[in-house]
Amino acid sequence: MVIFMQFFNYKDSVAIYLRKSRMDPDDESIDETLARHADTLMKLAAKMELNIVEIYKEVVSGDGLFTRPEMVRLLQDIEQNKYSAVCCMEIDRLGRSSQKDGGIILETFQEHNVFIITPNKTYDLSNEYDEQSVEMQSFIARQELKSIKRRLRKGVEKSCEFGYHVTEPPYGYRRTYIDKHPTLEICEDEANVIRMVFDMYVNQRMGSQVIADRLNAMGYCPRKNDHFSRTTIQFYLQNPTYLGKIVWNKRKHIKKKLPTDKHRSVLNDEDKWIVSDGIHPAIISQELFDEAQTIRKTRSHPPSFTGELRNPFAGLIYCKKCGAAIQRQYSKVSGNRLLCPNAGCMRSIKTDYVEDYILKFLKQILADCNSTVEKQVQNETDKQSELIKISIRDLQRTLKTLNTQKSSLHDFLEKGVYDIPTFLERSNVLVNKIKKAEAALQEKQEQLKDVEYAPPIKEAVPILKKLLLHYDVLSVAEKNEMYKQLIKRITYSHTKYQKCNEFSLEIEWRYVL
């Protein structure tokens, strides 16, 4: 029996998070502040022998989690177990917005055993006293921020009542100022696209998806994406800013429960809206806008899911190219088909073809189980196990060498052989090699576990017999449940160069075949 041990050191893989605070000098630019903080923390890293992997510089001002892209990126990287610690100037630099946002940050750190290192103290969140200290500092910072936000909100509401536009300019406009007050001016190239959208929707009676496809084919693209979507077009059609209006507090932002969640917002009741005439020019006439709203209300898109499972491979089959879950689609012409939800990614296939392929494979497995090949299978399993163990020993030796090289980096930084950019570059190269080696080692360990401890396929014979014998009378949900007892994952591939009934499936079984 092989036992794998892994020793944890919070200094092994450390990130630096930089963010300007209201406590920093007002006459100092963000770049100057972050550079000063980076110098302080790099000196601390050298003193504590921390292995700095990456520096996250938050240059965007925002107290909500979703408005801080570097913090979101940091949390996503922590979820991928990239770091053992995060170094920052003070605890409140990590976040002092809502209790929920602060909870997300601290819970993410806790769940992945990430230490918090500041010039004054190192916090281990698995320690009860350190956890209480961090929570108390975060609470005090949140109360201070709430007071500031209340004053700012009153100022924003008053600005909107006067017709000033204080949020990010929508597509079709750019920021400008009149008597030092923020407003909008028309960006003609983008405004022409908005006019085309309303014309195609109202006068040419095109749907939102058709409009998006038409704009993409013409080479246009929105600001924050490389293509238009149906959702983007719908947002344009409902935006009263194009009428020269200012609408404030129309939507309520739903804070993310997890850093990887998508940003969501919901409409507030109309009595909570602040609507006023803006001082910016209109792009669309009131008549055209009203007609678009009338058309939009008559075009409904009810959900097609009725609660009844209709895909026997739901939760099992995934696209080889993009990794998305393959979905079932039905049409009167082609019947049930399986396809990737990302347009143009992978060719679709009839569900019957996939079912027939897997059923034939299962029948062959059952036939093999009834033959006398058990000893041969055991011999193959032993050979496979030994090869995996050899790979594990090689990877362990590689990791030992890489960690020795990594420990010498700080010596070069202290002696002035490396400057900070060179240090980070070399550190990243080594850490990436270590990550790949650790991932490969973990994969091999999982493979060894599967080979040595996974049950033999003969134990699945009762399930196989039941599935094959009663397949025609089983419900789709029952088929799906039985497939999941046999199969972990199916990877699907079907290129445009293959015929309609030609495709590839990579099946990961729950049993040793």
C-alpha cells in the first residue's frame, strides 16, 4: 500500500494584493501609492522568505466585490489552490463593503487555508483568535464605509434629479462635462448602430437574435465583448437613456454568493425609480422607442423546460472542444439531437446514434463479463498499476528539484542579482512548473487509486442486465440514473469533416473494465 504525504507551508506560494485606501494621501496617484506599497511588501517578503508568485494591482475604484476585478480574479485563483497566502498592507484593503462580500472573501480564504500577511501581523484563519481579530477589523471598516456611502448616495440622487449622468456611459455615448457636471455626448459610430437596432426591430420586424447575428456579420461589436448577443440587443431596446432621460435606482444589484457567480440585477418597483430629463441629447425618438416597447411585450419566449427529464445523458456528456455540457434539442424535422450550447463549436448528433453506440458497448462488456477473462484482466491491472507508480516516483523527484531551485530565488533578490520584475518572472516560471508537476502527480495518484481500488466491472453486471433487458420500457430519468451508476463522464466530439453518423466518445467508467 502506497501512502502519499503532502506538507503545507504558507510561505510557498504567496500573492500580493494592492489597493489604494482613503487613508492614503489624496495628492498621490494610484500608481504612486501602489508602487510604494509594492516596495514595502516586497521587502517584507524578502525578510520573511515568502515566495511571491504574482502581484494583483486594483486600480478600479469600487466597494462592491463585482466592481473589483483584481479581487475577483484573486479569489478565483485561490479557488484553484494557486496560493498559500496573500500579502497586503492592512486587513481592510481586502474589502470593507457589505458583510456578505466580506464573508465571501474570508470564507474563500478559510476554505483554501490561505493565510493573510500584513506588515504588522500574519493571520491564520484556522486559528480562532486570528479569525475573531480579522472579523472585528472588517466590522469597524464596514461601519465607516456605510457612513461614507450614505453621504455619497444622497449626492448621486441629487445629481440625477438635475439631469446629470453619473454612471458608465452606455453604448452610443461617451463621457463629457458641462460646467464640471458629468453628462453624455453622442458617439456617432456607436449611435448609428443603436439607430440600426431600433430600425431593424421596429421597421424590419427582425428578432433580437437575428439583429445580433446581422451586426456580428457586418463586423460590429460591443465594448466589452467580441460579439453582440440577444441579451445585449434587448438591453439596448429597453434603455431610456437613448431618449435623453436619466433613470436612477431602476435596478437592484444582487451580490454574488460566490466569486465565480455571474453578476445579476433585478428591476425595482417603479415608485422607487428616479426619472428626470437629462441634459444629454437623445439618439432615438419617443415614438420609435414606444413602438419598440409595444412589439417587445407581444413577443414572449416562455421557457421550454417542463420539469420532465428528456435527455438520457443529462449531466454526463460534455463537449471535447469547450467543455460545456451537451444539451438536448428537439425539432419536428430532425427529432432529438445532442449539441454544444456554444454556436459553431461542435457539430450536433442524433440522440439515437449516441444511445445505439453506448448500448452496443454495454452489451459487449456484459458478454466479456460472462467469459473467462478475469485472470487476464487482473494481469493487465497489475502492469498498469506498476507503470503509474514509476511515473509517481519520477514526478516526486522532479518536484524536489524544482522546490530546491525556488528556495534560492530570494537570495538573488536580496543580493541585487534580480530586480522585482525579474524575480517575479523567474518565480512564476518555477511555480508554473511546480503546479504542473503537482497536478500531474495528483492525476497519477488518482489513476492509481482508480486502478487499485475501483470495483471490477463484474460487480456492475446486475445494473447492466437490468438496463439492457428493460431499456425500452424505462423512463428517460431511469435511464439517466442507471447510466450515472456506470459512467462518470462522456466526452463528445463530432467535427464537420465527419459524416452525420460518425462521432467520437471518450467514456470514463466507474468500474475497471
